[in-house]
Amino acid sequence: MPRVDMKKICFVIPNHWTHTMGGAQYQMKLIVEHLVATGGYEIFIAARNFGEGTDNAGYTPISVRSRLGVGGFNRLGDGFKLSRTLHDIRPDIIYQRVGCAYTGYCAYYAKRANIPMFWHVALDNDVLPVGKLEELNQPYMSLEKRVLEYGVRNTSNIIAQTCYQEKMLEQYYGRSVSAVIGNFHPAPVERITKTDPVKVVWVANLKPSKSPETFVNLAARFAGNANVSFIMIGGLMGNTAWNSDILEKIDKTPNVTYLGHIAQAEVNEHLAQSHILVNTSQVEGFSNTFIQAWLRKVPVVSLSVDPDGVLGKKKVGLCSGSFDRLVEDVGSLVSNEKLRDTMGENAALHAAKYHSNSNIDQLIELFGRS
């Protein structure tokens, strides 16, 4: 039983990590598990979707799924149930991750209840206004963005992942952040071994914004090169014609091994034996796979995403900017073992210094000040 004087904290996210494991879910999982282990808070998690595995986890899971949600309106339709859940819990603190309608609903409740709310930015697009985003091509997407923007303007505390996000919040919303806290990961427990052939790995959920077809096209450029192999890790999102097309494309590319969705521990095992991580995403916040790779001495070659220019500044990878340059950059690392090793060592040192689980303590300190 929680102590009477124990503060209540409610974590709010659309999908619990037992349902969907993305970067935002994994970060929240680490925070919650830390708080469960160390005590001090009565913990609630409000989410639309849960999978199995929340029993006896040290927190109270509450579904806010509403029947009002239809198609793309699902999170917008959850507003009443989410608000009612918060009213029933009466939390002392709200922590919300994944910018969406939930951000606005939580900010509205927190403002009226006069309690602190912490919104932790996940994607760069979440801090850009409607006019800067071309993908808001459906009415519900534009409406949800407006609700999110209410949250951005009215939440009491914002935590950014990068200095770029901090700058955009100031530029477009006139908001300063409570802190810039990079994503965090536990230290590796795997044995780090790098043996031939050179292993180039791609890790993400397979969906259009991650551009997995670009990685397949990359692998095709190295067809016939026995010194390099390509591995794709990640689950399919939904059941669509696009999914069928990408699976067919992978199947027709002999030097690509597709492992599908695997547990986080298995992902880390593969990274510990890999030489290069390739990222082909169109947009990220701060990719968790960057950190997982760096901790295991794997440099990153990214097509477009380079948060705060860290890849070049810290010499922990390369940002290509175009597909042809991506092929060149991967080729240079495949053929240059010394360069790979140097970047890998730089990466491990950088990740241990800036992305360890000690970053969670910064969050807990912010909660304690509220």
C-alpha cells in the first residue's frame, strides 16, 4: 500500500510499451522502472493501448480508450475519458510523452488543477507549427496538431531532447524549456565482438517515415560484396499494401536478412556484433538506436537525421544528406577498419558520458522541485 503522504504521478502516453515498443515508450519504461525500484511516488500510467505484462509491475495501468475514437480521430476522441481518469486519480504531477491530442488534454487538466505537467518532446515535428509541416493532409491531423499546440503553449514544464528542439520552441512558441535532457540507456551487458563480414544493421519499426526501402536499395548497391552483410530489425505497423510491397522488396534482395520484431535485449546482442548502424528516417527526435549502437562501439551513418550535428562534431558517425553519399559513406566505413574502430571508440565514450541512465536522476530532480 502506498503511503498517505506519497505523491501521485501519472504517466500519459498513447501506447504502453507492452503494446508498442518505440523510442518514447522505451524511455518511459526506464523512468517508470526506476521510480518503482526507488520508491517515493504512487505511479499511474494512462494509455490508450496496453499489451500483456502490466500485472504486479508496481504501478496502476488505466486504459483511456474511448468508443468515440474512429479512424484517425482515436486520440482526439479519448479526451473525455482521459480527463475523467486524471480527475479520479488527482495526481500531483503529470508526465506526458509523444506529442498528440493527449498533450493538450493533460495541459488543460493540469492548468485547472494547478499541478505541474511535464511534456517531454519526442519528435522534432512536435515543436514545429502547422505551417511548417506538409504531412498534415487530413483534417483530423490538423485538428490534433492544434490540440497539441494548446498543450505546448500551456504545459507548465517542457523537457527537450536537443538544443535544436529548445531553439524551435523559443522561435515558434515563445517557450523556454525546463531542461534539455538527452535520451538514456543502461550500460551494455553483452560481450562486444566484431568479426567478419562487416555487418550493417538497420533498426526501426517498418513504416514509411522510417524509409526502410532506402536501406534495401543501399544493400542492393553492395550485391556481390562478400565482405559485408545487411540486417534489418523491426516489426511491421498494421497490415497494408505498403507492408506487402516492402516485404517483397526485402525478399528480392539476397544480401538482406530481415529479423522482424525482436526483444530489446536481442537487438542489443545484434548491435554488439555489428559494425555500422544505418538510419534512413525522415524525421526523429533523438533516435534511441543511435545510443544503443554507440554504447556498443557502432558508428552511425544517417541519411538525414543528425541531432545537434553530433555525428560530425563528436566523430561518432556520418550524416550523408543524399542517397548516393549514403552509399559512399557506408562503403568508406566497410573498407576502412581503422576508421570504424576509431568512430566506435568515440561513440562509446560519448554515449557513456551524455546518455547514461544517470540522466533519469535529472528528471527525478525536476519532479522533486515541482
